[in-house]
Amino acid sequence: MQFDAYEEQAFESRAVHVGVPRESGVGVGIPVHQVAAFQFDTLDAAAQEFQTGATHSYSRIQNPTLRALEARVSALEGGAATVALASGQAATFTAMLGVLRAGDHVVSTGSVFGGTAGLLNNVLPLMGVQTTLVENTPAAVRAALRENTRLVWAETIGNPAADIADIRALADLAHEHGALLGIDNTWGGVGYLCRPLEHGADLVTHSLTKWAAGHGSVLGGSVTVGAAHDLTRLPVFTDGEPNLLAQRGADALAWRLRWLGAHQLGMNLAPHAAGVIALGLETLALRLERESATALTLARALEADERVTRVSYPGLPSSAHHTLAKQYLRGGYGAVLTFEVPDPARFLSQLQLIRMAPNLGDTRTLVIHPWTTTHGRLPEAARRAAGVTPHSIRMSVGVEHPQDLLADLQRALS
Ligand SMILES: *Cc1c(COP(=O)(O)O)cnc(C)c1O
């Protein structure tokens, strides 16, 4: 099925229309095709489908609910194609494995999601891929580039330091080097706060579990490919006769990501979860606008409170990343802030409304102590490099009334 891309329309309008068929008598919404396989009435039709892949055969290969979600994510990110996968972790792994092979090198900024650092430190090296994590500056990334560097990786807003990647500078560095730039845009809200492809990124990944699904109810992930990317210096695409680039042309990258993540590795998103995420996307702009405004209110209040030792939020003029934030973010500075309190255990035990859970982008405000939980498996130096200290609290702001959140924080501080 082809979906109208609504190219003239704004984010909010695309979010509710892309993927919904416009047809008499057909339901208004994205239907959930909760099936493993699709039937054929003749042997010819079956043989035809297995040769062309034009419609559907088996849900690991094709599923209409996933296609509708993928079209919606592509439209929101301004991408050429999207592959939906079972989780953000599956998406990151697929994006990296999509462009790297044994002997290749990837440079990533160090202030990334703990699971991403885990893939870079522990999983890719098992496959003969070299990895380097560096400080989140173009200069540090440039210094780490090697002859065999094929991928540069960063997050729009780093987790949990809330540092901002200079996407344009990283893209220029990567491209001069014949490499691609991949950006984990989870905190960028599927293009609502930031569209990395517009700033030169080649690949954008998401944990759709977070602001996309938006209600803390399912896991999901995606990789979106931009329209312009140069694969001519990536051995994965250029080696072999005939090579993948010659075979697939402009579609080579998207094709390989789908083949790898879904067809071969089977990290498929379930149709039910795809339906839930597609619904979540319909209210993402409303939620993130409200959550960003509340986060700014809370960040200001915490910064003014002497019981709080440090507040990191890109929307605060005191943030070292405020200038980059203004350059790359629009519609708000995101829903996450990190702050330091003298006694985290005591603080967390006093909260009555805000809950402690390792998630982001929920409708409910959630806090976590990254030092002992999300980043607890990283070596101490890596934790500090990611902006995590024993006193840090990460808070993902939900849609509750700001006054109730402020009252809860003040009660727990006193
Ligand atoms: C949560 C998260 C991931 C991993 O996503 P899952 O859906 O939990 O697998 C990756 N990157 C970022 C920035 C995240 O916040």
C-alpha cells in the first residue's frame, strides 16, 4: 500500500494522517493486522509474491501495520525509508551492523544511552568491529577518526548529561571521511524537537518505547534513512560482484537494514505494538510541547533552590549546551532534566507523586538514579564521562500539572 506523505503539512498534521487510508468504507485509523502470515488463492500468486515481495507473505518480511507506522515515522523525520524493529536496542544494533563489518571502525560520543555503550564496548568487538567512545565534541571525534572509520554515532540530546550533539559539524566530519553519521534521536521526539536528517545525518534511530509510544506501555524501535547518503566508500556496500550498491542503488541502505534487522535477525516489532506506537505518535506533539514547558519550569525552580547542587537542562541559559540547543531544537528543549541532590536515596524515598522507574517519555513523571541503575554497569570513568555522578537524578517529565510536580519535588527535598 502506498501512503500519502502529506509533504505540505506540518508535523502535527502528518502525525495523525500519514498511514491512514483515504478510501470509502475503510476505517479511519491504522488497523492492527495481528497475523503471522498472509494467504494466497493460487500457486501463481504465491510464487509471484515470493519473487517480488510486492504485497505480503509473512510478518517477519511484511506487515501492513508496520508499513503504516514506518511511513508515519519517515514523514515525521523527513526520511526516505524507515524500518520498524522490536526495541530501540534492536534499532541501534541494526543501524550499526548495517554499515559495519569486521575490520571497520566506529567512533561514538561517550554520552550515549547505557545500552548503546554496551553494544559498542561489548558486542561489536566480538564481531571484529573496532569502537572508540570520545567526548561529545567535533574536535574529539575528528581526533578519533581512523582510515577504516565507517560510522560516526551520537545522540541528539545525550543521556543523561543533556549535552547536544553538533550534528552539522559531525556530519561534515563523517562525510569528508567517507563515513556515515548515525544519530539516536530518541530524545528529539521523532522529529518534533529535532530532525537530524535536515542537519546532514544519514541514519536516525529511535527507541519508540519513549516519546513515540508515549504511555510507557510497549517497546519498539526504528531506523530511518535519509534521502541523500554516499555509500561509495563503505566496503559492506561496494565489495562483491555484483555489489549491493550496484544491485539496489539508492535503496541499498534501507534494503540492507530491513534484511538484516527483520528478515535475518528477526528483531521484528509486533503488530499490536506497532498499532500502539502509531497511536502514540498522534499526540506526541501535544505531549512533548507540554512536557518541555513543564521541564523548563521545574528546571528553573530547581536551579534556584539551594538544596539542589546542579541542574542540567539544555533550556537553561546556564547550560553549557544552550547555544547548540537553540541551534538544533525547536518547539521546546525536551522533557528530561538531570539534577544533583545531596542524598539521592532519601530524596527518592520521599517522593509521593513522581515514580521511580527506568523509562522516559511516559505520560507520568519518572525519576531514576543513573549511577546505580541505567549506567551502573559502566566503568566509573565512563559513567562520569556520560555526566553521571553518585548524586545525579534523571527526571523524565510527564503531563501532570506542573504545580503538583513542583510540590512533590519540594516535599522530597525538605
Ligand atoms: C531507551 C533508549 C534506547 C533503547 O531503547 P529500548 O526501546 O529500551 O531498547 C536507546 N537510546 C536511547 C536514547 C534511549 O533512551
